[in-house]
Amino acid sequence: MFDALLTPPGDSRDALIAAMRHAAIGGGKRLRPLLLVTTAAMFQVDRTQAKRAAIAIEAVHAYSLAHDDLPCMDDDAMRHGKPSLHVAFGETIAVLAGNALQAFAFEVLSDPATSGDPFVRAELVQVLAQASGAWGMIGGQVMDIAGEGQSLDLPAVTRLQQLKTGALLAAAVEMGAVLGKVPPEGRSHLRRYARDIGLAFQIADDLLDSSGDEAKAGKALRKDAAAGKQTFVGLLGEDRAREQARLLSEQAIAHLGQHGQEADVLRALARYIVERDH
């Protein structure tokens, strides 16, 4: 659907659209879209509508990676096994393409094609906006930058990563339930599931950054220690970190106890998050 929605207009904006496509199409685990579509399916949501919401959250994720890779941030030359956006298109277009992907996400969510119910569309926008901004992903990124070279304790690193990484993962699950018109009080177990997989995902990422394979990862590894960033592996050691990720995965699965086979994909994703090798 990215391919159909991001078509070049045939004018000077073509480079911008090409950059947006470079950032959003090809590569990546698509974990957030999969979480959203899977959760929506549990509540019999139309798949096309769920996929549109999934495109929106992936657009925000893609923009965040494009900006993270910039020289003023992490200064990474590779992403998903191909040149980072600023390497391929230059810094100016990389910044603008990231901005455009963020706007595109909310354009898609607010379109009646995503849901015929305006209250559902408004809540989808609210959930993604909160998860993306100062109270979510971007806030966590700022905390991460501020923490470079600092001696952060485990609660501080946990809070940082709950925002930087966990907020969008949690939003994916929440948005699937919003599409299914599940009331807020009926989503608490899904929020707990999302919270636990978010932390498990970040611990697994820290383990991969510490001892993973760059060829499989498709990006530079072992940069956190060089940047003076405190990580779960640095605080706990590899063995304890690996065990903590496993426990979080099992705890996440336990939160789905009220569901039957319809939640099997969510259970499988909780296991995949800690077993993956890239």
C-alpha cells in the first residue's frame, strides 16, 4: 500500500517522494504494522482499514529512523542493508522526507477510508500523536541523547526505553484495539502485553548491538558503548539481560490469557522478539 499511496507527481517533488519510498519500502521487520493488524484481526476489523492504520505507524517509525541516522544524531551510513536516507539523498531531502512521512501518517489516519467512524479516526490520531511526540518516542530520544556519558540506573534506562522504543510498539497494539472499538477499560491487558514486549524488544536490541552480526543487522553495531550510552546489557550483563528478556516475553504472553487461538500470532511475536538474530 505504500507503493500505491506514495506515487511520484511528475514534478520537482519526485526526489522527495523517492526519498520517502526509500525510507518506507523494503527492509525492516514491520513489527509495528504486524502488531496492529494482528490485534485488529482479533476484533474482526476490516483488513484493508487495519493495513491503512499500519501504514501510518510504519511511516512514523520510518521517519524516526531517517532522522536518527542523520549526522547530527547517530550518524549512521547504513539502514536495513542499504544506504541511510541522508547518504542516498542528502541531508536536506532526508530531513524533509522524514517530516513528510510524519505528515503522511496523519493524513492516512484521518482519511475516512481508514474508518467510517470519525470518533475512531480521532482516537487513532490521538494515540499515534501521543506515542510519537514529547510524551513518547521523541521524548525518549531526547532522554537518550541527554544520557550519553551519564551513569543512569536501571529505572532511568527502563523509563527512557519505554518512551523511545516502547511507545510506538504499545501504540500499534492500542490502535488495533481502537479500530475494533474496544473501550479503554477493555484494553488494559493489551497495554500490559505491549509494555512487556517493548522492554523485551529493547533488551534484545541491546544484546544484538553488543554481540550481533552486522551483516544480518544491516547496520553498524556496537555504537552504544562508544557513544557512552547506558544499556540494559551494560547494567545487567549479557546473561541476566537475556534472562530478563525471556521473562518479559513469558509475562507478555500471560497477559493474553483471556484470549484463545485468535491471539496466537501475538504470542508468537512475543517469542520472536527475544529469539531473533537481527
